[in-house]
Amino acid sequence: MSGGEVAGLLVAVFWAILVSFLAVVLYRLARTLRAATELVGSVTEQVVPLLGEASRTVRSAQTQLEQVDHITADVRDVAANASALSTTVASTFGGPLVKVAAFGYAVRRAIGRRGAPAPEPRVVPVPRRRQRSGRTRTR
């Protein structure tokens, strides 16, 4: 065997090893792609119903929010009406009720003083003022 034949034989062996290695890699890659395809198919089968349920849930939440908006508007109207009513009642009955209460207090006080002796007048002393020089002024 000559040197060219040995070199050709070595190249053929390395070529056979490379081809078999590539065949194993391609086989595993094909298996992985098949498994990924099956996984995507099963996920798609499960996601489609979930998306439908999510869509129904969002629609239901939107309906509930619209009802809450209506309720809030009604409560706002009731609060405005109650405020107007309390203002009307206060302006209509407030002044006369205060006058009646003051009159009743005055009558009770007058009846209570009828039998009691007159109180002595209270004298409140006036505080003395100081001058700027530090001396006090006498009156």
C-alpha cells in the first residue's frame, strides 16, 4: 500500500464517522421537532377553550362595571337630593326653631329668677399697664 492509498483510506474512515455522527444528530433533531410539534398542538387545543373562557369573563366583568356605574350615578343623585333637602329644611325651619328655643330659654330663666334674690353685680378689676421705662403707672 502506498502513501496515497493510506491517506485515501483515512479520509474515507473519517468521512464515514462524520456522516454517521451527522445522521445521529439529524435523527435526534427530527425527534425533537416532532415532540415540539405535538406539544404545540396540545397547547393549542388547551389554549383555545381558555381564551374563550377569558373572553366570557371579561365580558361579564364589563357588564358588572356598567351596572356599578349606574348604581354610582344613582347614589350621586340621591346624595345631591339629600343635600338639597337638608339645605331647604335648615333654611325653612332653622331660623324659627332658634327663635323658639331662645324664647323658651328666656322664659325658663325668668321663671327661675322670680323666687331667687337678685345676684350681686360682678366687678372685674382692670389690669395695670406698664410703661416702657419699667415703672408702673398709678391711677
